[in-house]
Amino acid sequence: MIQASRPRVLGGVLAALLLGGGCSSSHSHKKAETAKVEDSWMARVPADQMDDVRQAQLVVNTAQEKENRAKVSVEDGKRELKVAKEQQKATEARQKAAEAALSAAKEGGQADDINLAQDGLAQSNMEIAAAKARTTLSEKTLTTRESIEKARASEVKVAEAELAQTRFLTLQRTGDVRAQQVDGDELARNLEKARAEARKAEDQVDANLSEQQQAQATWKELDAQTQAYGGSGGP
């Protein structure tokens, strides 16, 4: 009885393994579906049918260049902010010196010296206001440039998503059966998501730019007043 039952057990195990192997093959097929077209696949696409792909790649390259320029602009903005803060500190030091000069003049009791010291302090107060406005402008400018960098990065993602979709459509159009392994729906979702993020990033740039323009108007007004008084609130 025992010997008779062993073949049936082994047969059941073998059947289970075979069935399991079939399921594994099915899952494997699903895992093979990807949202990426391999370079080796595109290498088999006829050269005269690659114009759309080349154009999409050019858009990616241009977007990457803009992103790199935005990064450099951010670094420049950081240096400009550092200079503005240093100038503000220097103006604050001159203001303290003017306050000390006024105190000394008052102790001396000479009207001319007091009037001269008061004029000096008034000028210092205007200069410090302009210097602070300049620092605020530099901060707003840096914030704008940082948001532009993010917007340019999002544009790169859009361009890359468009390139991925173009490669897929080109592969599909040429009748390459490997296009069936690519999840076209996911490519479309990736592109739409990238475009939505890019729109959001551009909206943030517009908001930051508006604040920067307001800060610039304030600084120009204070700087003009300082220049008219005889000082300088500029860099």
C-alpha cells in the first residue's frame, strides 16, 4: 500500500510544480512589461524613421542646458546675497558711529556740531534702510532663482518623459514586437504627471517673481532717497 501510494504522491508534487511553474511564467511575463524602451531596441529602428526621436532628444538636451544655467544663476545669487549682507553690516557700523558722534556733539554743547552730527545720523538712517531693502531684494532674487532652477528641472523631466513616449511610439510604428513589452499607459501617466509638476513649478516662479519685483521697487525708492540726500544705498 505504501509503495503503491508513492507514485501518486510524486505525481501530485510534480503536477503542483508544473502548475507553479506555469504561474511563475505568467508573473514573469507581467514583470517583463516595462516603461522603458531599451537602447538596443532603438538601434534596430531604421535611421530614416528616427527623426521624431532625434527631435525629442534635442529637447531634452536643451532643457538640461537651461537647468545647468539656472544652477549657476543660483550660485551667483548666493554670492550677491552675501555681499548685500556684508554691506548692510558696514552700514550698521556707520550708523552706530553716527550715533556716537551725535552723543559727543551734544556733550560738547556746540549747536553747529550737533546739527552736523544730526545730519550725519539722518543720512546713516536712510542708508541703513536702503541697505536692508537691498538685502531683502537679494533674498527674494535668490528665492526666485531657486524656484526657476526647480522649474527647469521639472522641464527636464517633461522632456525625458516625452522622449520615452516618442521612443515607444516609434518602436511600435516600425512593427517591432518588443513594443508589446512596454507599458504605454504608464508612459502616458508619467508624462502627464511631469507636465502637472512643471505647471506647478512655473506658478511658483511667477509668485516669487512678483515678490521680487515688489522688493526691487522698495529698494529703488529708498536708494533714490538716499542718493538725493547725498549718500548711497546701492551696492
